[in-house]
Amino acid sequence: MANASLRIDLDAIIANWRALDAASGPGTETGAVVKANSYGLGADRVARALMRAGARKFFVAVAEEGVALRQAIGEGPEIFVFSGHMAGDTDMIGDLGLIPMLNSLEQVTRHFEALPGAPFGVQLDTGMNRLGMEAGEWEAVAPIVLGAEPRLVMSHLACADAPEHPMNAAQLAEFRRMTDGIGVPRSLSATGGILLGPDYHFDVTRPGIGLYGGLPFEEAQPVVRLSLPVIQLRDVAQGETVGYSNTWEAEIDSQIATVAAGYADGIHRTLSGCATLWADGVPCPVVGRVSMDLITVDVTHLSDVPRSLDLICAEQGVDDLADVAQTIGYEILTGLGPRYARHYHGGGA
Ligand SMILES: *Cc1c(COP(=O)(O)O)cnc(C)c1O
């Protein structure tokens, strides 16, 4: 069976990184967030392409991702781990030179005892209440922690995709209050924060979704094309039904294409009966339920049915599909499963 194909444009990822680097302004270093396997697109290929473009700071969610990334990119670039130094992480952090973003007194103690002198960063909570030390905890440990020279002190914005939201200014003020004058590189902004302007840039920015072509970076170049192979074509007579639970009934004699991908491949079941696939620019409605490995599509109006139909393409970007599925581009991308054959283009390799 022909695999469904996920085409990933590394040149577009590089162009998006360069654009966000330019937006981050002079004096600010632009890193790259490659957690969750680069939002589903392949951290090894993406990180190597971004290294060739000049990226030297990479961010992952957990130490295991840092191990895989280090093996892919070699010595040299810094790899920061958002979840910090968790129990069981010590060997990975020490052996592969990862930089844990310590987010509690407990983690500070663990890191200083297990790997004295090893690099680390600090994660502060400025109001999101998710991860990081809060003001009181930070005040207590700051003298010791700063004496050990952290590589980076960071926090994360909760509402950066909504520029007018008062939470942005509140978190900025709190971050300044907690860190002004510490003499250590600082980072506050992911993609959304970069777009809020220079006040938010500090020394290092950490874009993720914008690199991969997603909102809130409206000017992003599209990165992904997802083509699903047609594996059967059938005529369905008026009055017959298609798929689980008979949710679609042919009003006229119809031609139905069965394509090989389903909710196990990140095509949410909520797309049943409302998504659109594209045949060389011509829309074709999904009919009936999305099943685990298959989707059924009405192609009655096509004179020629192509060998594959597109779910993510120029006519329907990641965020368009996310709107139909009532989610966000991040979830669409990270849901694209391991069964797709990932084809890479460009990247300066
Ligand atoms: C995921 C994440 C980022 C990247 O966010 P985007 O919105 O994808 O740019 C940056 N910082 C932290 C702490 C994150 O968890």
C-alpha cells in the first residue's frame, strides 16, 4: 500500500526561523523549540537544518528528547530541558550535557548535589501557574542560584497570542521585578511574545509553532503538505450509506474514494462529515465517520480521481484544518502520527 505522505519543507522552516530572528531584533539570540519531535515534524532533521541556518540554542520538553536531539546534532549547540532536572534524569543530563531549566527548590537541590558545577538554567513562574519557581521561592534561593551562574533565566507567557490581553504586561512587569539586575541572560517569549514587540525580547527568544508555519505567526510560510492515497473507488447508489453508524446517505448516485489515514493518524474523529480533502485544488467533502485508518470522500464531481487527496495543502493550511476540528494548529501538528512517510525538502543538506 502506498503510504500517506507528509511533505516537510525545511527551507520554509529556515525562512520562518530567519523571519522570527529578524523580528526578535538585534542583540537577541533566537533559539528553536523542537519538543515533541519538532511538533511532529522530526526533531533530528529540523534541528540540523536550523543549525545550518545558525541556531545554537534548542529547547525540548523532557530529558529523553534532549538525548535523542544530542545524538542527532552532536556536541556544541545548547539543549535546554523545560521540565528541568527530574528524578531519574541525572545520567542523561550529565552524560549528554543537557541544560535543565530548574523549576523548584527541590530541583535546585537535586541538580547541585548530583551534578555540582554542571550547567543549568532557571524557570520562573510569572503568573501562568504551570511550571517554575514563584516569587517567594525565587527570593529565597536566588542568592545561591545566581552565584552558580545559570546559563539562562526564563518565564513563559500565558496569553501572548492575544496582544491586547492585560496578562502580557502583567507578566512582563513581574518578570522584570524578579530578574532586573541579575546579570544573567533572560528569556520570556515564544512565538507570540516575539510578535508583542521589543519589550518582550530580552536576550533569547524561543519560537516553536511559528517555525512550523502556525498561528499566531500570520506571515509564516507553510511548511507541511499532507497527501492521503486513494486505495479504493466505489460507486454508491442513491439511498445507500457509507461508513460506521450509517451517518451519510447518498442523495444521488455517487462515487466514493476511500483514503488510507484515520484518527490513529491524527485526523480527528470530530472531522467526520465536516472536513474537506483537495484534489488538485478542487474540494471534496469527507462523508461518513472518520475511522481509525480510513476516511471516505465524495469524489462524484471529479472527472479524474487523482492517486491521492490532500488534507493539508495550499488551499487548507494547518490552522484552517484546526478551525474545522475545533482545536489549534499545535494539536493538529503534534497529532500527525508515526505512520506517515515523512519526506523532507530543502534544508541546505
Ligand atoms: C512550547 C513552548 C515554547 C514554544 O511556544 P510556541 O508558542 O510554539 O512558539 C516556548 N517556551 C515554552 C516554555 C514552551 O513550553
